[in-house]
Amino acid sequence: MQAKSASNLKVIDVSHYQGNVDWKKVRGDGVVGAFIKATEGTTFKDSTLSSNAVNAAAEGLLVGFYHYAHPEKTDAVSEAAYFASVIAGYKSDFPYVLDVEGDASKLGADKLTDWCVKWLQEVKRLTGRDTMIYSGASFANSYLGKALGQWPLWIAHYGVDTPMGNNTWSEWAVFQYTSTGIVDGIAGNVDVNAMEKAFYDKYAGVTVVKPLSELDTIKVVINDKLAAYGRNVNGSVYAPIRQFGDALGMTVSWNETEKVPYLNDIPFTQYILFEGSSYVSARSIGAILGGTVTWDGKTQKVYIYY
């Protein structure tokens, strides 16, 4: 699991426990998004769902909705149908969230994993929208199996900068790092989360970097921002020079006489053509920036800082 970083965005999650929220003040305190409790089981609808959904969106926050699951009591399809029926008509920006914790452990890891897969798939089928999963770090490590790894993870672990790892996910999309946060516009404590900027951008409609090829599986991150997707070539990571140029605000050109690509006025004589696109090494980009380049084998990312 990665640690929190300065590039993460501030997001909260709320329910009736927070009472009447002044969303204008919340927005003024640097909060850019909110996950709002919608349902629990097959009978409970949060009393503040409507007011939170309408007022948070009115202040320009991106919003999402979550469902607290009771797998120990009810089947996944029934809970998915109930959640989908309640949130119909509310605009959602983030994926719909399955909150699984507590007594859900009574099912055991295998059955609970299957239950979660069914809920996530059924909500996607009913709504056409992406889904994701929330859980505590220890709970996820003990009860959530590898079949769930294809969905984004919202992880909770308090009092640390890096949440506990597990065998299903190598990274988080959202990290709930405290349940005792203080935010303007909310009386009392509130859960505060760090959200990866790339995840936020994806659902905010910001242009997101995408791999040019299915072989480009390695992420190159520059100053905590996803810049490119590359591949391993003889022990070095190469990525499209065009993606580096876009990320750095630099002009990419091709010199027909020299037969080399340029980044601004800098020629790259060491490049590789893949399907007509020029790829250059992440290390060479780090060199022209005068920065440091490191490799994280666990998350399969290259980090460049300058």
C-alpha cells in the first residue's frame, strides 16, 4: 500500500451521525468530495441522504453513495436491489460503494468474498455505474479475497500514513485515515479521507492518462501525478514521449532529418518505436528534469521527483 502524499485530495464521508451539514463551509475548508450514506441492509435509508446529496452537489463537491452491508442477514442480490432503488434519481460522480465490515465476518472469507462480488456486479448491472469496496485494513486482510482485486479499494486505517497491506490489493484509491476529523460546517467529528488525484480526475471528467497499449502496464508518476504508462524493456521502463510532454507542458516534435524525437529543444537519441509511437526511458526524463528516479516493484510504479 502506498502512503498518503501531498497530491491527495481531501474527501469526507457522512451519514445522519453528522446531523445538519453546512456544505458551503465544508467546501471552504478544502473538501472536494463526499461519500454519503444511502442505505443499510434491505430496510434502512439514511435520513440525511437527500439533503446531503443535494446540498453537497450544489456547492460543487463531487459526491458518491455507499451501502452498509449485512451479508450475515441478507443475500447480495436483495441488498443490491434495495440500494439501487433508493439512489435512483440522485446524481453520483464517484463509484457506488459497498461498505463491508463488522458482523459480515461471520460468513468467513470465501463466502463473504463471493457475496461482495455478487453485490458489486449486480449494482453495476442495475445502474450501469462503476462500483468499489470499502473496508477496514485488518478486515480486508482477513476476509476479502483476490476475486475482489478488480474493484477499487477504499481502505480505513487510523493513526498511520500507510495503511496495512493485504494480498488482494497493492494500492488504494481512497484512504480513510481518521474518524475524528474536524471540518468546518460539521458539528463534531467526521471521517476524513485522502483520495488519489488520478482517481478523482477520472470521475471529475478531467482528461486521464491511458495506456497506448495493453503492454503498457507500468505507471510513471512525476511529482505525485500520473504522467505516463510504460513497459519494461531490458530492465528499463520506457513510456511514450508524447505522454511525458503532455504531463510536463513541453512540446513534442519529430526531427525528420535527424530521425529523433524532441522534447522542447532536447533531442532523445535513445528511443524505441512501438507501433509508430516514440518511447523514451523514464530515467532519461528524470535526467533532463534534474530529478530523482525510483522504482517501486510492489506497485509497479516509477516515481520521478524534481
